[in-house]
Amino acid sequence: MFHSIVTHLTDDTLISLYAFSVELVLVVTILTILLLRLCRWTENLDAIYVAIVGTIVALFALMPIFPLDITASPMKLVPIGELPRVEIFTGMLVYDGFSVVIKSILLLFLLLFFTLVKITGVTARADNTDFTTLVLGASLGMCVMASANHMLTVFMGIEMASVPSFVLVAFLRFRRTSSEAALKYALYGAGAAGVMLYGISLITGILNTAHLPTMAARLAEMNLAGMSSTETLVLSLAALMTLAGLAYKLSAVPFHLWAPDVFEGATAEVGAFLSVASKAAALALLVRVAVGFASLDAAATPLAVALESSNAEVAVAAEVEPLQVALLQAEAEAAPADAAPEAAAVTVDSQERTRNFLGIVLALVAAVTCTFGNLAAFTQTNIKRLLAYSTIAHAGYMMMAVPAAVAVSGSHPALAGKFVAYLALYIVVYLFMNLGAFAIVAFVRDATGSEQIQDYAGMLGRNKTVAVCFALILVSLVGLPPLAGFIGKFAVFASLAEGYQATAQTYLMVLLFIGGLNTAISLYYYLRVVKVMLIDSVGDETPPISHPIGMLQSGYMWLLTAPVVLLIVNWEFLHAWLQSAVGTLVS
Amino acid sequence: MVNDLVLTSLIFLPVLGAIALAFFPAEGKNVIRFFTLLITFLVLVPVIWIALPYDQNLSFDLTQGEMQHVVNYSWIPSFDINYFLGMDGISFPLVMLTAVITVLAMGASWSIEKHVKSYCILYLILLAGMMGVFLALDLFLFYIFWEVMLLPMYFLIGVWGGPRKEYAAIKFFLYTLVGGVLMLIAILMLYFSSDVRQLTPDQLATAHVQVVSAEGSLLTGQEAHAELAAQTLPVHTFNILALQQLGQNTDVFDGELLFGKTLQWWAFVLLFIGFIIKVPSVPLHTWLPDAHVEAPTPISMILAGVLLKMGGYGIIRICYPICPDAGYDLAWVVCSIGVISMVYGAFAALAQKDFKRMVAYSSVSHMGYVVLGLGVWSAAAGGMFDPASWNMGVKGAMFQMMGHGVSSAGMFFMVGIVYDRVHHRDLNQFGGLYGKMPVYTAIAMLLFFAGLGLPGLCGFIGEVFVVLSVWKFSGVLAVISASVVILTAAYILWAVQRVYLGAEYNGPHEEALTEITPRELAISIPLCVLAVVLGVFPGLLFRYMDPTIDRQVTALAEWTERVKLPALQAERRAAEDEVVEVVRPRLARPEAGIADIPPVAADGLSPVKFEGPGAVVASGEND
């Protein structure tokens, strides 16, 4: 007995490691960067180069188009659409198309981000070791968030991503605003983590497990058996507390208060990291948790079962199936065994309660976040604060796809995956837009030393590249065609319209209208910046461009603006890739 | 292939021109201007070539009411989006108008001295967007072009405009964007409820639906139908023509959406709001006077001449054919909005002191005719059903759009000429221009009379058609709309009197009042010629429109007889039964009670024989 458990664990872990290659590469990169400093010849090597190489190696290890199918024996590369959803590390993490997509987005971002940091030279060269280590460490946490399948990994991922971020915000040690921002960020983070931990302990206490699919199954069972009002109350409370932790990472209202101060206090580069990478990971985690609870079909196959089906020789595993496997199978067998259509109908009905609860709560948070972010951005005078509120608003837009996916996950599982793919499309577009915006803010800060919106006046006459690229990116953030922002918005709105047509849940239609109106509202403040740059003329107090913006900077701006402008010509390849990767999220 | 290239070039040649302009040195203002003018000419030439009947492949087929010159390529297959362009009698006249007005307005742009290069780049992108809107037959593509115009327009008003340019520009942008967002919601709802599997092979062929077979080859018509029949899930589409077929021949859009209204009712309302913001109709018109007053002259010409027509085009191309049921039910709302705009616009124009603002309000008033003409379904009122007069209303609306495109562009140019000289537009500080600028005054009077709707000029035909078509729909609306002509005459004649007549000029800069220059003359003459020719030979233009409008109206009339009238009759019968149920207990002799109640208007609803559109056209030409 003991022997077989050990064998099983070693097998499971060894195979799981293949699906964990990206994280491993990141860990090795971090260690390399740290160790290089100890050696005399490599002491002066710029850590950013190592980080860039590490990121590229990680991308190769991931293979976003043809990832490794670890359930086949021997393992082989398969097209991403055929990648099975499996649990690795005994159910702690999931390895599927969605995690591959989110990790690819994170790595692509890291690549562009390190390039940006290299160009702006925001950190002293000697500090780059610390800086890259922190960034890579946070990214490691984000990778865990993107593939979390267990409340333990959920919490661990969030903390691994958050703690290095606190330090990153305070990285310019001698700036008081940075320190203040970091303190606020850390305090908020600690508070949110505490609340979330409490919520998680309540949920796991009631459901007797922290493994997401098993929790969902238990919840369905409990719904089936009927819940006492106390249980309902505690569960709802616990769910709200857990969502609070997620909302903090997403900077969703009412847990957004840290965002403007942190974005203003941190350097623009770190702002880009927080607003893109952190948001992408948090959204992925939200999808995992929300869709995981909303639909039993979202559960991944345990590795042992997957291996067994592909390779009958691994018979040992069958003996010591982990608890959840047995449960899931019992669940699966129970339904047809009873052969009672009424029972099945009741099960669906009981899941409906969970779905409605999650759908309405998330829709409400998305609507409020989006509207609040847009309205609060109106009066901002600091460009980074403006972008902070814009980030909050965009988190709201992106969250809108999640209630749609939750709502359809029961009746139309295929649609749920499709909607999450729409969300991923938005994230990809958002990566280019927001990284571009923050990069330009960083370049302008280096050139003029100012981050006030009024100091962008007359930019058209002073530096054409900055003016044109920034204008295009800002208009793209509004979501106006033909710029790429429209594609993301179109996709998210499409998920709401299609979700409404599939389920007739009124809140999805309301959300669609709110999203639409917000687009119009947001026009005003983005366009204000564009107006300052392109129409207003240079004032007496406008700081001059004292350090000219070089070819490298201009090239970088065009590099990020080009996808924003040209993606409309053909986004089929991107959409097709995302659909094939994420489309089977629930099935 | 040639056809594909020509249609594509109408949209993308200006884009290429704009990219090329980016590499021109900013100092050579005249080079840039002439280059831009050349590009606009290069867009005009193929349009004229298509309009003339000499080329077997390219010429516009006057006998055909269907979509022609179709370009159809798969673009984003995973969203069923196609690069789908085409022309018919509704879009082609507007394409001609766009091409002509753009050349003339570019000529008028010589007075722009500031940032000429940026101006020309934005101008060309604007041209591409306008062409795209009229040519696109895929709703996604249509929406992209619709919104593409916003940003150039914002800058053209916001940078080169008058004193309150930024306010006017953002107001224009916000209004149109709100309309655009509502449209997007409607488009998404239509897309996700569409299902091309329900169309017959003939309808698929008419709508140019393409289906990619398993082997990757493109199928149409019968084969497409067979391929689609094998699909288990609904096949959505953005194809405007397919959506029209679905709206008229199936009930996919009849599902209830919100508050007891059907999906097509909501789609119609949302799209209609989006379009009447552009038209613009009261009460969503308030951006227009500001935008016009602040915009530079050539942009005012484009705005009045072309951009406003997009609203009318959207209503006739998208609202009615796709959502006929809602269109029928809302006929009164649409017509009332049209009439209110006419009356309000006219009164507001009467009250203006600013010359340009007056012309802007006259646009609101004149575009009201378009909305009214399109809304006259002639069925909702009095139980009469008369598709012939609806046909006439739609033709009148189309002609009014063309006529207004010429006359309003001309009027704005005339205002611009005098503003360039004396730098004010106060109607009370003019007078006596006839003595100082006789040629200019003659031209201006011609164009203003065209706007007034004087018989023999282009404004007359559209107004008469629309007003006549309303009689059968509602006598009250007809009387009001006919009497608006008096108001129109009042404000135009009063303005002419205050500006051009009188003994002497009583404003500043009297010395600057010099005769019209050759360049200005070269822009005014084509407008005058068009105003006269369209007024005397309206058939020249009707030739292009008639087959398509006849076809569309016949299809919708057929739909009304087949679907809507039986449904209404059934509704009435149900209501009648209900009345009987209520009345029965109160009556002493129930049987007699039932017999007393006359069968409600079953006769009144019976369709009047549709006499065919030819008769109307003939009579129209005789007018």
C-alpha cells in the first residue's frame, strides 16, 4: 500500500514536471541571475540579457502552437486544439490550452517588458539583478495563478505574484511617493489576503476539500440534498470573501483603492507590469475559479486517469486513486445508474443556483468597476493616474466576459470556452495597448521629466512619433475601429450578446448596454489627452524635451503601435489559435 | 477581377494616398494640395466610368435591381465576416455624390493654410470611410467604416475650425459614438440570432452567401444550401443581404427580447437612433449646428453633402429591410420624427442670426423629408395599404438626399466665400452684395433657391414626392409637411434679402468684398449645373434608383401582404373576441349582442391592388 502510493506519487510528479517546464525555466533563470553575481567574470553581466534569454527559452519550452501532450505515451507534440485537460501534481494545477495561452501572453509580455526596461534604463545596472529576479518571481506566481486548480495554489499564486510586486513598486528607494505607494499596496494586499484566506477556510470547511472540481461536485451534491439557510449564508459569505481577494488583484471596485496611488508612485515600467501581466493572471484565475464552480464539466481529467486511458499498462494507479477521482467517478456513475431524468434535472437546477449567484455578483462587480473607472478618470491631471483608472475600467470590460461564460457553462458548455477565448483575445490586444501607453509615458518622463497631462501639450510639434503613437494607442483604448482595441471590445460584447441569446439572463443584456455606454463615456478623457498633444500648442511652462527621444525609443513605440493599427487587417489567425486552445475549456 | 480592383480602389486608393502623403515634405503646400486633388479625381473617374453605359463589364446595369459589382472574399471566417462590397440603385447614386462632393470640397480646401499636410491626410482617410460605408455589405465592415470617419472628422473640426472648435468637435464625436455603440449592440443581436440555414437556395444566391465546403472550395446557391442543411448548429452571418432575406422570409428575429418587445423591434430602435443621430433628426440634432458653425468651409460641405446622407442610407439599407415588422409598427414614430424635424428645423433657421447656423438648421429641416419619406409605409393609417405611395416616398427620400447633397454643399460654399472675405457671418450686418459681387450673387441665389425647392431645381422633386406620398398615410402630416415649404421660403428669402439685396453693405471689411475668384467659380459651376440638371431632368437620376427601389419596396409590400396583414387581422379578431367576451354577460340577449357588433374592418384591411411602381415613376417624371 505504502509502496504503491510512493510509486504513484513519483510517477505523477515526474510526468507533471514536463507540464511545468515554463515555471522550471523561470526558476532556473532566477537562480542563474543570482548565481552569476557570485562569479567574478560574470559579475558585470547585465541581468536583463539573462532574463531575456530565459524568457525565450521558456517560450520554447511552452511551444504555444504545438504544446506537449503529457498523457500520451510516449509524450508527443500535438496541435493546441487537441491538448487534453489534465490535472498535474495530484490535482494542484491544471495543464490545458487555457494555461498555455495565458502563459504565452505572460512570456510575450515579459520579453517586451525587459526590452523596455533595457531601453529606458530605469534601474541602475547594478540593481538589475534584483529587479529581474523580482519580475521573474512575480511571473512565476502568475503562471501558478493561471493554472491553479486547488485553493492552496490559488492562494499561493496570488501571494507569489503580489509580494515581489510590493517590492517592485518601491524599487526607487529614495522616492517618497514610491515608498508610500508600496506601503499602501502591501497593506491592502495583506488585508485582502487575510479576508480571502478566511473565505477559503470557510468554504473548505463546509465542503471538506480545497480541490476545485471536488468542491464544485460537493456543492452540487449539497444543493441536491438541500441546504440549510445557515449553510447558504456561510457559503455566500465565504464566496464573497474569496472573490474579494481576486477583486484586489483585478483592482475591481470596491477593492481598487490602491491602484491610482500605486500606479502614480511606481515607475511607468512597473505600472505596465502591474496593469498587464498582473491583470492577465488575475483574470485567468477568476475564470478558473468562477467557471470551475459554475460547471462540473470544467474539471480537468486527473493525470492518473488520463494516463490510464491512453496507456492501459499503468494499472497501479487504479488502486490508489486520489479521493477526488473516486468522487468524480462516483458522481459520473451515479447519474446514469439512477437513470432518473428528474434527478439529472434537479442537479442542473441546483448548479443553476451557483451559476446565478456567481453570474450576478460578477456582472455587478464588472459593471460597477467599469463605470467607476471611467468616471473617476475624468478629472485626472497625472497621466499615470489616468492610466490607472483606465486600467480599472478595462478590468471591468474584461470581467464582463466571465459572467457570460458562467451563465452559459451549464446549458451550452461549448459557448463558455468560446467566451473565455474572447476574453483572451481582449487580453492580447490589451497587452499591446497598455504596454505601449506606459512605455510612451516612460519615454516622455525620461525626455521631459514630467508626467502631467498638460505637459504633453504641443507634442505633435515636438516629437511626432510620441504624438502619433500615443494618440493611436489612446484611441484604441477607447475601442474605436479600425484600431485593435475594437477587436477586444467587439469580442467581449459578442460574448454578452451571445450569452444573452443562449440563456435569456437579463443581466447580460444590461451589462452589454452598460459596457456600450461606458465606451462612449471613456471617449472623453482619452480624447482629452489626444487633444492636448495634437491640438493644443506648447505653453510657457511646458517643460522642454531636454533629453532627445532616440531611434531605439521610436522603434519601440512603433513596434507596439504596429499591432494596434494592423491587427484589424487579419486577426483570424489569433482568434483561431485562441478558439482552438481555449474553446474546449468546458466540455 | 477588374471589378474587384475598381471597387476596392474606391476605398483604399485614398488610404494609399494618405500614406504616400506622410512622406511628402510639409513645406510644399501646393504639391500636397494638388496631389490630394489628384487622388480625389482618381476616385471620381472610375465612378463616372461606371455610371456611363459604355463598358460591358463595368457599367452600372440600369435594368437590374439586384446588387451588382459584387466583391466577396472571406475575411475573418471564425466570425463569419466577409470583405463584401457591392453597388445597387440605392448606394451607387450616393457613391457618385460622395465622389463629386469630395473633389469640389478639395478644391474649396485651398483656403486652408494651417498644417496642410495633416489636413490632406485626414481628408483622404475621411473619403475612404465614406466610400466604405456606402459600398460595404457586411455589417462588421460597415460598422468599421462608419466609425473610421469619426476620428478624422474630429480633428478636421477640432484643429481647423472656428473659435469653439474643440467643443463642437467633441460634441460631434460623442453623439455619433453613442449612436455607433447602440448600433453595435443591435448588430451583435442580429448576428447571433441569424441563421442562414433557413434560407432557400434562391435567397442564398440573391444574398451572395458563400459557404466554405469541407474541401475548402466556395459554394453558392443550391450547393451552399445543401452544405448548410448538413450543419447542426445555427450558421450566423453579418451579410446585410442575407439578414434582409432572413428578416423578410423567416421568423428568426421575431423572438421576444426585453419588455415584451421582439428582437427586431429593439434592433430597429437601436439602429434607428444611431442613424437619426447622423441624419440628424430632432431631438438628436443639437451637434449639427455647432459642428457646422465651427467646421471650415470644405468640411461643412462634406458634412452636409455626404455625412448626413449616411443616416438616411442606413435607414433604407439596414433598418427597414432587416426589421420590416418593427418598421411597420413604428411607421408613425418615424414619420412624426421626420415632420417634427422639418418644422423645428425651419423655425430654428428662421430665428438664426448667424448665416451658417441658418443653413445648418435648414439641413435639419430638409433631412426631415428624408426620414418622412422613408417612414411612409402607407399601411398603418386608416386600414389602407398602398405600396405605390410608399415606393414614391422612398424615391422622394433618395432624391431629396441627392438634391440636398448638391444644394447644401453649395449653400455652405457660398457662405464660406463671403466669410473668407469679411470674416463674419452676422445676417444683420450684410446687404448690398448684389452690387459688389454680381456673379457670386447670381450663383448664390440659384443655389439657395435650389435649397428652397423652387420647381426646376434639384430641391423640388424630392420634396414633392415625399409630400405627395404622405397624403395616403396621414392627411395631417401631409398638410404640415407641405406647409413647411412656406417656412422654408420664408427663411431663405429673408436671408437672401438681408445678405444680397438692399442698398448698401453695413458690416465691417467692406473693402474686402471682391468678386468671386476663378477657383471658386470652378467649384460653384458644377454645383449649379447639377442643381439645374437634376431639377429639369430628374429621370437621369431616377434611372439608377428605380429598379432597386422598386424591387425592395415590392419585396417589403409582398412581405406585408403575406405576413403582417394576416397577423394584424388575427390580432384584431382576437381583440374582437375579447370584446365579445366582455360584452356578452351584460347583454340581455347574447346572440343578438354578438350580431350587433360589426366585423371590425376586415374589409378595410384588405390589400389595395399594387399597381406596380412604373406608373408612379412615369408620373413623377412628368412633374
